[in-house]
Amino acid sequence: MYFMDKLFEQIKAEKLADNIFKLIGKDWMLITAGSPADYNMMTASWGCAGFLWSKPVMMTFVRPHRLTYEYLEKSPGFTCSFFEEEHREMLNLCGTTSGRDINKMDVDGLTPLETPSGHISFKEAKLIIECRKIYFDDVKPELFLAFELEKIYPTKDYHRMYIGEIRQIWERKK
Ligand SMILES: Cc1cc2nc3c(=O)[nH]c(=O)nc-3n(C[C@H](O)[C@H](O)[C@H](O)COP(=O)(O)O)c2cc1C
């Protein structure tokens, strides 16, 4: 585990210079939950960041059969970690292989980092958004207003949405 302040500086949500649509939808992120001794992460490209209940928030959408879902259920919070392009292969691996089949704590090119509040992220990240879970809900097909959305769920594994209050944003020092 590396000491965060050497590598990262804290920034306010409104000072985030990167485009959040690109960060989530194109760069992708790792959602990580658990403890230093036992954590799991998965690649995600669906999610949102914004302002809700007078708080900066991050929303993630996780299907119930992901191992990361189990870790999210047990954890008070999670991190969303973003990486430079050179880490795409790692993101592909974490997005196509479950922690049920490999030990994701041993994935090459990732060095775990414990934040001061006990969340897990990685030394190689360029940006870390650290969240406290404050709300969840499950996608409900009976509430779809656009019926094409049902096609996203042929096996009816509707995502669970977690809303996390953003507690810290850490940006890699230049
Ligand atoms: C680019 C990309 C984006 C993904 N986005 C999501 C997502 O937003 N939500 C989700 O539940 N799964 C998403 N996945 C799938 C999970 O990352 C994948 O099923 C992963 O193997 C789950 O790992 P786990 O079982 O260790 O949690 C995505 C995969 C890729 C490659």
C-alpha cells in the first residue's frame, strides 16, 4: 500500500477538468469495493456524476451476478478509478473476467492503494473518485418509458444503482 499524498492531490468536484462523459463512457473506470485484505473490482462504462441532495454524487450500475456486487453490498463505500490509455488491457481483463475465476487482487499492473478513509484504489490511477454509499435502487422493467431498454436485459438481470456521495476526488500529481 502506498501513501496517497505523495502521488495524488485532492481536488473539489467543481474543479474536475476532465470531461466526465469521456471519463466514464470512453476511458472507462474500475469500481472497487472491499478491504485492503479482500477487495474486488470490475470495469464499468455506465454511470453518472452530478449533484443531488445538495451533495456531489456518483451513480454506478452493477448487475447482480457480478462479484463486485457482493463486495458493494458489504461495503459502506467504493471507489471509481480512471486510468490512462496504456492501462486499457487491464481494463479489458477486469471487464471480461470475474473475480470468481481469478483473484483480481493479483491482476498485473495494479498496485493497491488504501485511502485515508479505508477505501481501495490503485497507484496507477490518474483520477480516483471516492464515494460513501447513500442510496440504492434496482432497475425496474415496469418503469421503462422507452421499451428498447428491455433489450438490454434478455436474462432480466437488472442493474442495481448505487448512489455514492463523493467524499474525495484524488488527481494524480503532474
Ligand atoms: C467496457 C466495459 C464496461 C462495463 N460496464 C459495466 C457496467 O457499467 N455495469 C456492469 O454491471 N458491468 C459492466 N461491465 C461488465 C463487468 O466489468 C464484467 O462482467 C466483470 O467481469 C465483472 O467482474 P466481477 O464478477 O469480478 O465483478 C463492463 C465491461 C466492460 C468491458
